[in-house]
Amino acid sequence: MTISAPADTESHGIRRVQRRSVTLLAAAQMFSSVGTAAVVTSGPMLSAELGGEAWAGGAGTGMAVGAAVAAALLARFAASHGRRPALATGIVLALAGALAIIAGAALGAFALVLLGSVLAGFGNAANLQARFAATDLAAPRHRGRDLSTVVWLGTVGVVAGPNLIGLGDESAMALGLPMLAGLFVLSAGCLVVSLLIVVIGLRPDPLVRARELAGEPLVAVRRPGLAEGLHAIWAHPRARAGLAGVVIGHGLMVGFMSMTPVHMTGMGAVIEIVGFVVSLHMFAMYGLSPLWGMLADRIGGPTVVLMGLGIVLASGVVGAVAGMNQPLVATSLVLLGLGWSLATVAGSVLIVGAIDETDRVAAQGASDTLMNVAGAVFGLLAGFGLSGIGYEGLGIAVAVISAAAVVFVAANARRVAAV
């Protein structure tokens, strides 16, 4: 039986609960996203230092693998216990990951860095699930706005993170740790704050409340599996278009972005410049997301997904011709983040809107799983690709793959229009 929430949840007097939920989810996202920034900024250089240049993508790949596994597990946990315990579990494991990376850096143990990166992926999966949690009680016409608001508040953490390198160095020196471990020390502290916000503040649980409004106790809902989620997505052209935007956009972003710090240090850029460029990329990823959410609500998700993939294509072209030109490399990375933002926000809104309440959590878990599998695969291949075809070759690959994704999304958008 298909379970549907009331058409206009605002009429049931829960606007205040929704506003509170979105505010708390956004605040938790703000702190926990510092951990993602640490893996993105210091992870590739730490991996290259301990494992060699070919393994520069090791930390990013490990985080993506962890997030792919966690997405399905946290979706199952949320479906049977609610968003709050699921998010808290992801954050706790990410905290353990930060501590493992610190230990790996101190001991020179690359295996510990990889293990910690995998555990950090659980925090990344929790961050991704938080954007869907913001839609549990949202009125249909405001899903894009509320989802993108949570994504947007992540801007503070991911932009501040790379620029905290100096403070991280001071923390590492005070603790007698290698410099590259400093950001992970700060990340651990921020994850503790995020955990407290979720555990203490996120009451009532938005998914539990949404199920109550739908007249179905949470424990009675079928626990979602990956196969069920994929089947639900593939049955809807709008959801397929959204999935393509999310998966391809994220995979290309992780692969190309994770190699940029290594490429820039090879060009002779100092660590502070690398951190600044990465922070520009992070701002492009998150800083304008509310605009894309409102745009998806207004003109339709497929159009915004196509815009995002087109910008990713442009990023690949600019990267392919950048060579040793640092401003062009920075421009490519900003375009990459901007394209990811449009494709991810609009693609997520399409998936939420196209899938019935009964299968929605399963579809969300399947989407995030494939998204992070793509990140893991592209991140790993990019590390070897940098050694083989160079940064310019990676840019060409990004342009070609994103062009193919544009064709796929456009074809499914036409099917929607024809219905």
C-alpha cells in the first residue's frame, strides 16, 4: 500500500517543527562538514606522503567507499529508528575516523589513514542524509528550498576548513603531531559539537513525525534495501534524471577535485594557496545552493540538472587547457563546485518528488550509495590517471563523461514532457 503524507503539511500546524528541524540540521551540518574539508584538503597530501603519488586519491576514495556503505546502512537505520539516531551514528563513526587518521599520521601508517578515511565517510553519508531529513516535514512546494538550506549551511564548515590550516598547524605542534594531522584535530572537535546538536536538539525526530502524520508508525514501515530503492528510482524518468545528475556530478567532482591539490603542489604552489583555492571550490559547492533549490522549485529539476552538468563540462575544458596556470586551475575548480551544486541539489529534489512515501527512504539510500560509489571509483581512477594522462587528460575525461550525462538527462526529461 502506498503511504502518502498530507498534501500540505503546513496545514497540520508543524511549520514551527519544520523550521526548528531545518535550523538544527543546518547547524549540525556546519560543524560536521569541517571533517569533509579536512579529508579533501589534507587527505590527498597525507596519502601521497605516506603511500606515494599514485595513491594520492586514497583518502578521498576511502571516504567515498565508507559513505557508499554507510548510505544504505544509515537509510535502513533511519527507516526503523528515525533520523536522529541514524545521523548520530554516522557522526560518531566519523569522529572515530578522525582519530584514526591522526594516529596514522603520527605513526606513518598509511593503512590507518585509509581506515580513518573510510570511517569519515560515515560522517559524509550523515551529512548527505541530513539534506533529505530536511524534506521529511517540508511542504511539497518548499522541498527544494528546505533541502538546499541545509546544504548551504555546510558552506561555513567546508569553506572555513581549508583556511584553518594555520590553526591546525598550531594544534598539531602543540600536540607533537605532524602538520598534516592538524586539520583532523580541529575536525574531531567540530564533530563532537555536531553530535551534541543532533542528539540533544533534534526532537521531535522529523521522520518519526512525518510517519505519524501519514498514519503509519515508523516501526511498521518496510526496511528499505538497495534493490528496492534502485527499482523505485528506475521506474520514474524524473528520478532517473535526478540520479544521473547526482551520481555523475559527484563522481566527476570527487575525481577531478581530489587531484587538484596534488597538481598544484607539483606546480610549486604553497599549502596556503592550495587551501585558499580549495575553499573557493567549496564555496562554489555550497554557497549558492539555496538559489538552486528555489530555482528547481520554480523552473523544474531537469533543467537545473542540465545546467549543472553543462558547467561541469566547462570545468573539464578549462582544466584541460590550464596547464601550469594557477588562475585557470582555480577557475576550473570553482566551475566544478558550481556544477556539482546545481546537479546535486536539483537531482535530489527530483528523487524526493518523484518517489512515493513508502519507497522514498529506500530511494534516498540507493541514490547516496551510488553517488558515493561513483566518488570512490572516480577518485581511485583519477589518482592513477594523474600519473598516466596528466591533469589535462583528466580534464578531457571530465568533459566527455559529463557530455554523455547531459544526453541521458535530456532524454529522460523529454519522456517526462511527453507524459
